[in-house]
Amino acid sequence: MSIQLQTQIKAPPQDRPALGVVKGSRRKSHGWLLAGIMLLVFGGIVIYGLLARLGRAHAVSAETAQLAVPSVSIVSPRHTAPAEEIVLPGNVQPFISSPIYARTNGYVKTWYADIGAHVRKGQLLAVIETPEVDQQLAQSRSNLSTAQANLKLAEITRTRYMGLLSTHAVAQQDADNAEGTYNANKAIVEADQANVRQLETLQSFEKVYAPFDGIITARNTDIGQLINSGNSGNTKTDLFHVSQPGKLRVYINVPEQYSKAAAPGLTANLTLAEFPGRQFQGKLVRTSNSINFTTRTLTAEVDVDNPSGELLTGAYTEVHLKVPGQTSSYLVPVSTLIFRSQGLQLAVVNNGNVALTPVTPGRDFGEEIEIVSGLKGDESVIVSPPDSIVNGQKVQVVQTAAAAGGAQ
């Protein structure tokens, strides 16, 4: 009994090593758990960093792709009126204008009309001294007198010989000689008469007259100046320049696309800077019926009545023509145009893509230009397109530009 009790009492010390083993295993498991937690935390940090980095890369990629699409502003073409007014430059010219030349050589003796003078047809403008012509005329008249005296003598001789020939008092040869002498002297008289008339005509050119009613716009001579006749080989200078301002001509160049509409009878209104707010009515009277191959325009003449002389010849004017029945056209800003070897083009946005559209230009109004073909009117045209723009390129519309200005 005592031995068993002792054995029972000593038994507990044998269990102590087992408890240490349990505690050690528990410590080991706590270490692994801590290491696992630390591994998970570290892995989470790594995964978070990778995800953040991937997110930033995706954002940069998306932003780069967005920036790769150009941002553009667009404008819509504006339709012009079917019957519109075209404004063309012109120069006012007199209906009749003529330089006055001298028809004889000499010196200016006097003149009677200066610039701005209103003259009547046949009015004396100047007198030219022609001493050489006067002397030649005097000599020709003397020669004519001599020839007429010889002709009279030849006529007497011929009459006498014809009378004697009837009685056979003279030979037929003598009568024929008298007849020939008479005819020769008659021809000399006629030649001298023609020479006298010619010199008299030249002498009449000493006086210079106005050819029609008008205004002296230039006087290019003065007293004592040597004058060369207009038909001589020397330098020709007009003595006066006369214009008739009662009716004026204005020549305009009509663009080819309006050549059919610019028919005679069309009303034209003229505006001039010196008459602000006023218009002078004229009429298109004729055209050249031919297109100038250099300018591609039709020359037309507009006549304007100017009874009061308000309009001055040589003035610059703008001619407003109401042209009916024109085909549809559109106005776009000049900043929309693309100039390339393929010709004039516009960049049109269609479902976010660019379509380069060839167009035909019309009149140029400075900030705007007319397009006569190539547009339907519902397009979205890019303003200031980049030089690198191509067909099919994607673009982003960020602004719609203001519409074109008022009707022309």
C-alpha cells in the first residue's frame, strides 16, 4: 500500500515534460500564424500597388487615346438667296472722250479754253501760226496764176489753129500740136488748183475747234509752243482733251458664273464714297459676249445719266447688280478652306469622322467665300483644319462656330 501510494504520489512529475511539449507546439503555431498574417499583409500591399499602377497606366492610356483625337470647331454653310445682289468695282468714264491734236505744224499763237471750261461744238479753242504753210500757199497760188495764163494762151492758139485748119491754111500737125498744148496746160492748172486747195485746208487747221459739246479736261499746250501735226512721225501731244459728261459709261467685269444672268436691260445701282448714302441708277446696256480667258470674266457696260454733272469721270464706283435666277450657293468662312494638289477642299465631320469634300469657289468676300458646288447645306465644316488632316480621321467636336454673316 505504501509503495503504491508513493508511486501515485511520484507519478505527476513524469507528466511535466508533456506539458512543455504542448506549450512549445502552441508557440510554433502562433509563429506560423503570425508569419501567415504578415505574408498576407505584404501580399495585399503588393497586390494593391500593382492594381494602383495598372489603374494609372490604364488612365494614362485612355487619356493618351483621347488626346490623340483632335478637337475641332465646326460651322454650318449658309445658303445664299436665289436672287442676289452682286457688287462689282468699276471706273466711271465719259460717254465720249477725245484728244484734240493739231493737223499742221507751227507755233501756238493763242488759246481760248482752259481745264474745266464748258465748250460747245465748233467753238474756237486755239490758233496756230504756220508761216511755212502760208508761204507754200502763196507760192502755189502764184503757180496757179501762171498755169491759168498759159492755159488761156493755149486756148486762144488752139481756137485760131482750128479756124485756119478749116480753110486748109495750116497743116493738121500744127492744129494737133495746139490741141496738145492746150490739154497739157489744162492739166497743169488742175494740179495747181488741187495743190492750192490742199494748202488752204492745211491753213484752215491753224484754228482748232471743239468737235462736240463737252468739258476741257486737259490742256497740254501754251503760247509759243512748237506743235507737230498729228500725222507726222514726231512725238504726238494732244493740245486739249475734251469729254462729254452728260452721260457716263461704267465698265465692269462680271464673274463667269453670272455671265448668263448679266443680260442687257438689267438695272444697276452705283455707290460712290463721295456720296455716302446715295445711289445713282444705271442700266446694263451691252456685254462683250466673250469670256476673258485670263480673268474668266465677262466685260459689261453700264450707262448712267449725269445731266447735272455731279459724277466726275475717272471716279471709282461700286456697281450693285440684282442677278436673278442663280443656282444655289453657300457661304463659308475662308478659314475652312484646304488648299492641296487635289484642288480646293473642305473638311466635313460625319459621325465623328473626317470627309474631305472637293468644292468649287465663287466670289470672295474677304472673310467669307462663296461655294457654288460641292455642298448640300447640312454639312458640319471644320474651321481652321490642321494641315495633317486626312480622310477618315476621327475628330472630336468641341465648339460650333458662329454662323456666317448676313446675306450679301
